[in-house]
Amino acid sequence: MGVGRTPQSSKLPTCGLFVCVWEIDESKHKPGTVIRTLGWPLDHQTYGGSFLYHMNDRQIALGLVVALNYHNPFLSPYDEFQKLKHHPAIKQLLEGGTVIQYGARTLNEGGFQSIPYPVFPGGAIIGCSAGFLNVPKIKGTHTAMKSGMLAAEAAFGAVHEGLNMETYWDNLKNSWVWEELRRARNYRPAFEYGLFPGLAISALEHYILRGWSPFTLKHGKPDHEATDVARLHSPIQYPKPDGVLSFDVPTSLHRSNTNHEHDQPAHLRLRDPKIPELVNLPEYGAPESRYCPARVYEYVPDNENQLKLQINAQNYLHCKACDIKDPKQNIEWTVPEGAGGPSYSVM
């Protein structure tokens, strides 16, 4: 029984997820408390929001989700996350606390409209790899577990009863997973029209239609095609990290315990080495230097003082944002060697 590779993410709606775990003062800790927000610090045309979970042992998990179909190439999801921590409601909670860990990854959130055919020779695609995330609930663990159970049952039948893995696909469509995702199908694409239209459509779906809409909204362009050229936008000036609540990328990266063996084959390659300097830098304002949460992509001057793209593969967090957001789909991502990458212990 194999677990399939994530479907070609560039064709699905995705979000960048940034998370840090803090240990806070005992007097501020309220185990079980959950806070979720929508919008700020993002602009009204960029879908996303934050969450804050009070866990055990005086720990909290703070995260920001940013849809990767944002238009402004100067937007830096990492810096938006740092800005979030200075909101008065969050700042007072973090003050006096200690950061324990940082991490980032990409979420498949296409939902019902983007479910791939999940059966292939020798295995099946299950869980988050198949995009079974319920967007309005911001929850996918339950659907991932159920899809795994259905796939395991199909595999057992294939081995012991002469059936085939098609039963996984059939049982999935007859399960509560399919119905739950079908009823939640219009929430994410509603925000293709902006924050306030998205809220209006979501309210209609939730309070009146209750998932029984006679229509199904479609997703917009692939995330990489949503990126505008730089001349249509103004650069964003982000505050300098204060080293107390907000931090620069190297400091955060250190907290992810990321490491790759230096002698392993390169897992990040450019299909055309000329595109960064000839297209991405002059036309899009070097977006890879901002959409990456680990400063893997960096423009540095060469001997002639010309900016050239440098790939710091040692920093890679395995979030896969580069494979998804690069405007010209010029970055070829391959699976790194086992045991490499981030080493999370509390996330």
C-alpha cells in the first residue's frame, strides 16, 4: 500500500501556513482557548487569517494562513506573520514569553472541486495529499483519518478477496467525507471576489442554504498565474523585526531545526537558469525572495555587481511554496533524502 505524492499543487488553490509555538506566562495561559481571525494583516484582496490555540504546559500555537493566489509580488507572507504578532490582542499575550519553535508548510485547500482521482497502480492518495481539508472548519485531520481507513479497507480487500483499489474511490464517494466536503465546497472560491463578497457568500452558504446550494463556484487561476507584474504594485515596507515579538528569517529558521546533509543530490533545480535574472527579477520584482519562508532564494551580486539568484537549499523547510508560486513554474522540486529538513517536536 503506497501513499501518493501530492497532486501537482500548482493547479490547486493552496495556502502558505506559518506557525510558531510560544511558552507564555502562566497568568495568561487558558488551556483549550481557541482564537481565529480573518483578514488583517492581509489586504482585502488576499484571502487568509490567523489562529491561536492554547495548548498544555503554558504553550500556545500561533499561525497565519495566506492564500498563495495573492496578486502583489511584493507581498511577503513571512513578514505579514511577523506583523500579526504586534496586534494588541496578540502582543499582550506574547510579551514576556519565549519562542520554542517555528515552521511553515503549504496546504492543499481546493476541497471538493479539486479532489483528484485517488487510485494508482500499487496504492492510493489519502489525507491532506488529496486535499481533504474542510476550509470553513480549518480542519482536515478527521477527513484524513477516514480516507486512510477507507484506503486500508480497500487494500485489505484487494490482497485477500481479489478486489481492486477502485473500491476505495467508490467507498470514499459514499462516505461522510464526500458529503462534508461537498457542503463546504463554495466557501474557499467565494473569496476569489475579495474579502467582503466572500463573507457575504459564506454567510449565505452557512446560515441560509446550509450547504445545499444549487450552484458550485469554481476556483480562479492557478496560484502562480495570479501573480501580477511588479509595475502594477508598489513595494511594501515592512517594519524591521524587533527581536522580541518579531524575528528575521535566519532566527526563525534556526528554531525549525532544519538540516540537510551536504552531500545529498540537489532537490531544488531551475528548469531554465536564465529566467530568474531575465524574467522574475525585472518583471516580477524577484518574488521568490519573499514567498519563501526560509530565504532559500536570494539575489546576490556577482563579480560584475549584477544580481544573480542563489539557492540556499540547506535552508529548505519542505513547504513546497516555490513549486507552487513561481510565476514561470521554473523551479523543479524533488523529494529530498529521508531525515532531512525541519525537525518539529511540538508542532
